[in-house]
Amino acid sequence: MIRLTTRRIGSAVLLALCVPMFAACGGRSSGVGGRIAPPAVNVARIEVQPDGNGSGSVSIDQFEDTRPGTELAAYEGSLVQPESDIVPNVRTALTTVLEKKGIMVSDTAPLVIGVEIREWKVNVSRGFQTKAEATAGVFIRVFDPANKLIYSGLYRGNAHLQQSSMKEPELADVLSTSMSEALAQVTRDGPLLQLLRSF
């Protein structure tokens, strides 16, 4: 059974997720173990249309991973860690979706944004059926040329799946989908885009 969930600034997107004990990822049935490559965020899943409302530019000052834990996945007590920093893939994806909306990323832009990855993880649990839930959250602050905070927003994406069996190859896909949805929320924030085009 597939369940969709919608939140104020995020909505659920479904993908099949398969993770049998994370065996292919080097995970264990308990404790901490295993590493996986941080998934690329598939921006092709984000429907971004130029809106004809002009262009703008922004500088990205800080882009940080501020999640409470470093793992990308959890399965019955087994925590699966990323092989490398998760920030570059998310930064690349955010830059791409902003540019699709006419917002160029430039070191010399008058407006500056700071970005935090506050969530990005998939939890898998077993029962009569296997359940998977992926969440992603990105927090953005906007600073004017005087370094005054003038806007902030939290953008979230979720993916839920319940089925009889799951396999590992789709693990990266479900994580990617949740982050794609979080970044899609950025492109739908009219006040944010208007502000980025105003300088």
C-alpha cells in the first residue's frame, strides 16, 4: 500500500525502495556499519518552468550539513553512513533549479544566501510488510548587501512506501526523490524568488 503525505511546504513523492538488510551496502543487522555514496539529486524530476518574471542573482556563502545525525539510512538499529560529504550534490542541485528560474549563482551578487541541510535520511522497518520513509529538509536564509537577515524558509520533501519486499538499488532513488521534492518547494516560493530578483 502506497501512502502520500502533504505538508505545508512539502509533499510526498513515491518511489520503490528496496533494502534487504543493507547487505549490499555493508550494513549489519544491529549496531553501526556500512557506507553508501551520497545520491545525486535528480533535478529532472523537478518540473521547473521559466515564469517570465525577470532574472536575478545570488551568492551562496555557506552551505552546511546541520543534520542531528550523520547517517543517510537506518534499518532496525543499523545506521548507514555516507561515503563522503553530502553537501556538494545538494548544492549542485539547488544551483541548477535556481538557474532554471532565472536566478544565477554568482560570487559577486549583492544578495547572499546561507543554506543548511537539516534533514536527509531514509528509515526502513520490517513487519508484515516492509515500510520505508525518506525525509529531506533544506533551510535557507537570505541576507541583504548590509548582511541583514531579510528572509528565511524551511523546505521539506517526503517519500513513503509500504510493500512486501524491498531491494537496495532504489535506496539512492528514494533519498534523491525526497530531496528533489524539498528543492521543488524552493522554486514554488514566490516571495523568495521575488526577493532574489529585486536586487
